[in-house]
Amino acid sequence: MKAILTSVTATLALLAPTPTTIDDYLAEVMHNTDLPGISVVVTQGDRVLHTAGYGHDSEGAPVTADTPMRIASVSKSFTAMAVMTLVEDGRIALDEPVADQLPGFTMADPRFTGVTVRHLLNQTSGFSDTTIDIPALESTTSLADYTTELSSGSLAADPGTHYEYCNVNYDLAARLVEVASGQAFGDYLRQHVFDPLGMSRSTVSATEIRPADGYNSVFGAWLSRPELPGFLDSSGGGGVITTAADMGKWLISQTGNGPRLVSPEGLRTMHTSSTVDEYAMGWVPDEGPDGVRRLLHPGNLFTYSAVQAIIPSTGHGFAVLANSAALQDETYDILNGLIAVTQGRTPEPTGGNRQLIELVLGATTLLAVALGVLGVWRSARWARRRAGSAPWRVALRFLPLLAPVTVLAAYPDLTSILVDGRTVTWAQMTYFPLPLTITVVVIALASAATATARLLSLHRLRTTVH
């Protein structure tokens, strides 16, 4: 048996990635994806195997392992940890109603009294973007005001019966941390999560650590963009600003190593799915391409994207942070590539999809412009052909031209349907989905111009005849 263990250990040592191996893979990734910048970290057990940055930030400085970036919804695992520390300290009851523990929390729907803290962290509270005024919440400036603004909202399902991803769950959990601890959410995170782990470059306030502006891809070209206005500082759903180096310390703690923030049972609770859905507490169980179980969580905040993962069976941890957001999120593919490297496998090719998608959209946009110009130019000929047609036949000819205009009018709502009912605004559609938005707008304008020119030509023809 000892000989077998020695052989296995030697084999794993040969397969273990070196910093050069990971660097070579990521250099290829940067070439294929043309991303402005990324930072990554790979850990195992209590060790950081590799952490580094690649590319540049919006100010032209090199991205390093210490470059601060927003990690969007990856923040939820930090909020869950803050809550769990208070649960184990006896100041928050995981399975008791939130309303009994959070003075000032009320809703128009009486079912809100049945929402427990566990429901918030498992996203099974019944909260939904479809029944809560999300834009009003985004205009608030504190977690206290955020909570008060919920008073007019309602639930989409009975608490504990249905999973639906909604940031309200974690922003309300952050407010609960404030009330239970008597500290601002950011202060509590710093003192009870960041500092004990040595995460000195992490915060939930852009006034403390400001990330450089991120990027959006517009038909293949990267455009530096300021953050989209909204409730970010102190947000429990997506407010954390951190670095790859700090994420390494976080991932080590999530595999049960390093300084202990909660008990092993508390950590297992956060990593365990609810009885309703696979979503745990800021973590999602997932089976990778290799068939190995892992826990992960992605994040996208319009100019930043990120993903984290841990593999309980091997003790590995991974995080990929990008200072960009596009229609094609490359961070998940990079994560899978890093996992493959650590297992001694050849990673699948990463990159090219974004460029292909935006090339198709760009070609479609140019085609729409050409067809729009042609439609206007030939509108007089079109009118002459249909001068004697019945009005209803002429009207039918206009229906295909009105369809793109209708799609444009309903564009955010249609997009909301595609993302499971999440609230989508016009401002959001001008960020990472910008290439698609431009294409939709141009097609609608080309159709509207053609329809208008044809109507005017028909009117002039009939006026001349009469």
C-alpha cells in the first residue's frame, strides 16, 4: 500500500502545473481572445500555485495579480460568509424569519413574514425582479434605504418553494449583517472576513479602492467605459472589489485551509444545495468537462466579469478576473482551461467566439444599412407597382418592415425574457450587449426609413393621379 501511495504521489507531482505551464497557456489565451486584461490565481490546499496578471488596464498600466477589479456576483459568497459568521456567533438565526431579525423590513405581500435567512442565501425567498421595482432599488444610496424601498414589493412564490436568482436576496442579507453586528457592511466584511484572511486589497467601496474603468467590445474593438451608475458600494449582491492575489487567500479558506472564519460544518452548509434547487449559498455545484464535481460562481457587472471555483476532491481553487465584459464571456472557458492544466490535460482552445459573434453582427448591420438605402432609393418604383393594389394588400407589404421596429420598442423586455425575467434597462443594453443593440437599432431604422419612403412615394403618386 505504501508503494502504491508513493507511486500516486510521484505521478501527481509530475502532472502538477508549473508557473511556466500556466503562463504559456494564458499567453495563448490572451492572443486568441484579445482581452484587454485578466488576472488569475490557482491554489491547492494551503498553497498558491500561481497568480499573475496579463494585459493592461484602462489607464494603460500592466494588469498584475494586485490590480483591483470588481467581481460582480462572485461577491455573493462573501456576503454568505459574513452572514454565517454571525450565525455561528448566535446573532443571526439561519432558519428564523428575516422580518423578526430586521426591523424596518416589510413588504406589501404578507408572505414576506415567512422568508428566512436561509431562503435569502439559497435564493428561494420568492423575491423576483418581476415583482419588485429594481430600478428604484438601484437609485438608493444605502442598505437601509434599499430595505425601506422594498415596502411596495411582493413575492413571486411562497418562501422556500421556488428558486429564482435575484440580487435583492443578498442585498437584504447585507443589511441584516449591518443590523446584527451594529457595523456598516463594509466594515464588518473588512474586520471579520478580509482582514483575518490577509485580503488587504479588498473592499466594497470604490472610495477606498477604485478599480480602473473596464472595457466593452464593440464589433471587435475594445472601448473603455465608466461604470454603469447604480447601487454598488456596500452591495451584498455584487459590490466586492478585490485582486487575484487576495482571491487566492479566499479560495484557500473555502477549501478548509488557512485561517478559519467559520466551523467546518458552517462551510459545508454554505456549499450545500437547497432542497429546491442546486444553488447553495453563493456557490453553484457543477460538473466540469472532466466529470469532476466542483463549486463555482460567475459574475458580470457590465464592464467587468469574473468566475471562481473550488474542487473539493483535490483542494484546488481557481479565480479569473477580467476588466472587460462582452457578449461572449471568456472567463468560464479560461477557468476550464486552468483546471485542465492542473490535471495534466490539454486545454480546449479558448477564444475566437466573441470575434466571430461580433463579425456576424457587424456584417448584419452593414447589410441592413445597404438594404435600407436600396429600399429608400427604389421606393418610387415600389409605389408604382402597387398603385392599383387593394389597400389591405399594400398594408400586408408593410408588416415585415414593422417587425424590426416592434422588436426595437420591446428590446429590453424581450431580453429580460431571455435572462429568466431579470430586470433589463436601456442603459444596460448599451454596455456589453452594445454590438447587438447597434444591430437591432440599425435594422429597425433601415426598416422604418424604407417604410416611410414607400408611404411618401404612394402618397405622391396618388396625389399626382388625382
